[in-house]
Amino acid sequence: MQRLNSNTIGITQGSRVLFSDFIDDGPMWTGTGPREHRFEVDFAERFAAVPNVQVSISMWDSDQKTNQRMDISAENITETGFDLVFRTWGDTRVARVRANWMVIGPLPNEDDWQLY
């Protein structure tokens, strides 16, 4: 559990279509085996410490003839952003995916200062 001691807590959220590979025969739609798509999310304002990040799938469009395999995660989380990562593997054919995220963490406060 992360305990937030700041009296200034920031919450930000977003949503993005990560890819639409069925349009241009991209790798998520036509490929097989391990595949990955990354999107770099930059926060509008810097957090005072590494925040908590929650990611989820809000739209999943795939071929019903293959197994449905997916993994979504937040990686490389810092005070300024994170990588939103979608993965699939095997014969799964993913046409498009939209992901949502919510970030909660302490914001810098003008009363915060360090002596050294």
C-alpha cells in the first residue's frame, strides 16, 4: 500500500485507441507469435513521487476464429509519465484496442522544501 502524506493529491486519467491494425494489415491483425504495442503517456504536471497507475481495456475488437489472448500493463512509471503496453501472442488476431488509465499520486506543494 502506498500512503500519501501530501495534502495536494493529483488525479489524472486518459483514453486512447492504441492501434487499428485491421485498417492497414498491421502486426496485431496479421501477425502471429509474441507482439507488443507501446504508447508513452506524459503527465500534464509532474507528480512529487512515483504515482499509482491503473490501466484497463475499454474496447477490444478481435477475430472470433482465434484464441483471445491479451495483456495490458503500465511499465516504466515515473513522476512524469509511463509506458502503456499491450501484448498478445499465438494466433490471436486483434483488430483494435482502446485503453483507459487513471493515475493518483502526490503533487508538489509550495510548502514542501528541503534544507539540503
